[in-house]
Amino acid sequence: MITIDLSIVAEIIGVLILIVVLNSMLYQPIRRILKERKEKMDSIEAEAMKYEDRIKSLIEDYERKLREARQAGKAEYEKLREEAKQLEKQLLEESTKEAEAKRQELMSQLTSQIEAAKKELQAKAESFAVEIAQKLLGRAV
């Protein structure tokens, strides 16, 4: 049977002292280190989340500005394209008018040259007729 004597009490006191010593020298420092490590990891994780949110907002801002720039560029392109069409139309009209004016000028010059040639030929036609008649008849007319 088990007898309770002083050695059991000494063993119990030794175990309790060992528990107190181990608790103060081993378990508490380990718990403190684990707690500090957890707090540090939580802090790092929170900071990482903050940076991740900042990066997301910067990316969204960049994409928004890029869309706006593309829209502005497209609007400017369309505006310049329309201006170019108007300029092309205006230049084409001016060219057509200039060509028509040049054609009219050339036609009037040609008409006046034709009229001058007709008058000259009519003036010479009589002398040509006389010459031809003289050559055909062989005598002066």
C-alpha cells in the first residue's frame, strides 16, 4: 500500500518549485516571445494590407486616367479628322473654282484667237480667191 511520508511531500514541493521556476524562466519568456512575434506579424500583415490597398487605388487611378486620356485622344483625333475633311473640301472647291476660271480664261483666249484667225483668213480669202482664179484661168483677174 501507499504510505504517505515526508518524502512524498518533499517530492510535491520539489515539483511545485520546478513548475514555478520553469514557468518564470521558460514558459513566460516563450509566451512573451510568441506574443511579440504574433503582434509583429499582425503589424506586418496590416502594413502589407495598407500597401496593397494603396497599390490597388493607384492602379485604379492610373487606369481611370488612361481611359480619360484615350477618350480625350480619340475626341481630338475625331476633331482633327473633321477639320481635315473640311479643309480638304474647301481646297477641292477652291481648286475646282480655279480650274473653272482657268478653263474659262483659256476658252476666251482660244475664242479670241479663233476670231482673229477667222478675220485674218477672211481678209486673205479674197486675195487667195483672186490668186486661185488667176492660176486656174492662167490670166489676171
